[in-house]
Amino acid sequence: MKSLGANALSESLTRTIISQVAKGLYDMHAVGIVHRDVKHLNIFIKDVDTQPTIKIGDFGMASKLEENQSIEKVAGTVAFMAPEVVESKPSAFKADVWSLGIILHHLVSAKLPFSGEDRDATIEQILGKELSFEGAPWNTVHPQCKNLLLGMLAKNQNHRLSMSQVLQHPWITGNR
């Protein structure tokens, strides 16, 4: 397995990685499992230089949810937590979508969209800072990728894409 390091990846490689993780999470969600700790350290990549194979790991915080069930307990790594999670509000599968959106943002920009000097500052940004695509490298990122990020990182989970919608998004499918 190879570390991705701190550099932005090409959109093509990023699309391959994100689509595989999204498919894995979609399959988990289909059987009622929410991961609750989707982050870089829990995504394993083999053969990143050729055709990467992606594995999702660390199910220590995962939960099995019944239909219309939610969780109100904070879990995960703060920089990857959805707004509803950091506020201990009911959350479910769309919290995983948010976390995957954070990873997508980081892979194409080499920066986390919401990160402060400490936990409280990071939470403040998650809740209050608007997503921005100003400056480099956003000038060269495809508009459909930015559109996908806006859908995945919608602060209101009712407006956030589902994992199914992520997989059908034109940036993922290549139908741009």
C-alpha cells in the first residue's frame, strides 16, 4: 500500500479513487451500515501508479442502522465530521457522504476545506465557513467536480447528496 502524501492528485486518479470508495460505501449503506469514520487513514490504496484498488478499513465506529434510524453520538475525526455530527444531532448515511466530500476536496486541492488550529476552531469552520473555490488549484478543477463537492458538502444534510446520487454524478460517471 502506498501513501498519497500531501500533494494534490490528478482529477482522473481522484475520480477513480473517489468512485471506488463511493461504491464501497454505497454497498455498506444498502445493508444498513454507516461507517462514521471515513477519512484518509481508513482508505487503503494498492497499485496507485497503475489501476488503483481501494479498500475501506477501520469499522470500529461503524453502526448498523434500521430504516429511518439515526445516531446522535459524536464519532469520527473532527476535520471529517459532518455538521450534524459535531452538533450531536441525528445523523445517518449522509454523514459518510460529507466525509467522502472532505477527502475529494483534499485530493484535488491538497487542503482540507475546514481546519482550524484546534478542535473548537475546526468545528467553528465546519459550522460557519462557506466552501470556497478561490485561487489555485481551483482554476484548473473541472466545474463538475466543484458541483459535486457542493452537493457532498452541503451543510444541511437534507440538501446533501446521497451516495447513490454521488455515484450518478456526471463528474463520477464521466458524462460531462
